[in-house]
Amino acid sequence: MTQSSVTDERALPPFARKYLGSKRLLRGWIADQITDRVGVPRSFLDGFFGTASISYEMALRGVDRIVAVEALRSNCVVLRGSCAARTGAQSGERLDEVRRKLNALEPVRGYVVQSYADRYFTEKNCCRMDAIREEMERLLNAGEITIGEHEQLLASFILEADRVANTIGQYDAFLKNPHGPSSVGGRHLVDDRVQSPFRLRTLAPFPGRNVEVIEGDLVDLAPGIAVEVAYYDPPYNTRQYCDNYHVLENLARWEKPRLYGKTRKFERSGMKSPFSRRRDAAAALERLIMGARAAHLFLSYSSEGILDPETIALILSRRGQVQVSQRPYPVFGNGAGVSRRRNVVEYLFFVTG
């Protein structure tokens, strides 16, 4: 796989999106820390994989087998589609034709318009999304596309929805005046891409050949996954990811539930993570660590997290000797119009027995 296939603006890697806590900018440093300590592992668990940035980087380093676990279906959809883009390369021309036909569909007014128009997306883009999403399901149910082709199309759909979304990287709120100018008096108000037409684009094939994507609760699943190296990147603050990305999750599931309130959320009580609750985070981490079946453990955590480094180190020490590296890096402040950066620290804990 060439570097140009990753950087081509039409070929989307799984991390080509706005995502809180994404390791896209830290993936090289984290992969270096892992391989410098234990070499290139034969098997690797990417827990709470999010945008799959670490899986992607470890695959480029030559890992034979990757198991990627995530609770949100929207994240699993994107990674599965990226993997299918590699294994289904022989049907690329046919899929390009399907994509062109989907992009050329007449817009319709449906569930997406009723749910999100002029909130998270422009009404025009909602109409395009309604037409494409419904036709994708019809094609699959009619046997006119394969499951792998559907996975690629759906991954592209989720990435493109995020690209044109009227947000600043999460869906617990949306920006005002989506039809207004992108900036006034030097103050950024709306991303220019909000007004660009929604269209499916091609995916950058995932570099790994043996990737298993599992949707589920990693704390429960970890004891059943045996690997050489386990890397965990759990939620670290009180902002639940099922709240931050409920719109993309709804579009991925396409079950059309009833939505509530100004932010148009669906019922998500069963999707809440204990890692985002102060009273439960430490116990959840202890269960995860003690249930791990790996010779080497790595854990990412932010200096802005619920748990302090000393508490994390104490929990990890029950499995073996603990080492920690840290990397300061700047992040943008919250809100449209805010361009100031603040520095945070990424901690990478290493445990070996």
C-alpha cells in the first residue's frame, strides 16, 4: 500500500473524522513506544479503538493479527468498511459504479430530514442522506450488493456525514446559523464543509490483512481474547461517547427510533460506559486489567481524565511492573470561534509481568 493512497483526498482512512480523544496525531508516538519496548507483536488487541488510528499504525508496522473492540457500532462500521475495501479490491470498479448511482439519486424527505435537518446537517444534505441510506439497505436486502460492499458504502456514509456535520467534533450540541457565513470579523462560526454536498467517497484500504472487529463491552470480552500485546484507550472524562456521537450511531444502526429533546437523542441508557462515571471508573479499570489475557499491557490516559496517574499506576501494579511515558500536546479550546490552544498530557502506561 502506498502513502499516496492514504493521503489522496478521495481515499478516506478510518480516522478521517472529527473525534474527541482521537489518537490520530499521537499514533506514531504510541506505536513507537510499543514496538521499542516489545518489538512488533504477532497479535495485538486495540481496546476502545475509536477511530482505529492505533490499529492502522500497528498494521503498518507489520502486526500479523489485530483484534479491535469498540462499543459504538458507528466506529465498528467504519473499520469494517475500511477492512472490506482491502479484501474486496477486485470488485472496486463495480462498487465505484454503485457509488456513482447512489450519489446521483434524487433527494427525498425522510427520517434524516425529520430528525436532523438544519440542526446537525443542512436540509439539502439530509435529503441526500435519506435517499442514499434507504437505497443502500434496499440494495443489500435485494442481493444486489454483497455484505462487504455494503460495509464499504456504510463506512463512507458515516465518514461523509461527519465531514458535513454542523458541529465542532461531537453531537451533544450543534452550531447556530448553519446557512450563515463561515466567519465574521475573523471569528469562525461554521465549517465551510457544512454547505458542501453530501456524497459517498472511496475508502483507503486498511493495511492489515487479519483484522477482527468486535462490537461489545471490552470489560466483559477481555478474558476471552488472548493476544501478545493489549492496548487500551478507555474513555477518560464524564462525557459519554454514546452522547457525543448519538447521531452517527443512529445513522449506522438505521433502526429509526423516536428522538427526544433539542439535541434529538434516542434512548441510550444501556450504552453508558462506567469509565465515564467517577464512582465507577476505577473499578471498571481494575476489572479490565485483571481480566486481560496478554503478556504486555499498554494503557493511554489523558491528564484531563477522571483518574489520576497515581491511581492508575496502583491498579496496574497488580499485574506487574509499571512504567509510564508522557507526551505533552496542544488541543484546541471548545466552541466555534475559539482558536486558542491548551496543552494536555497523554500518559502511556506499560505493564509487563
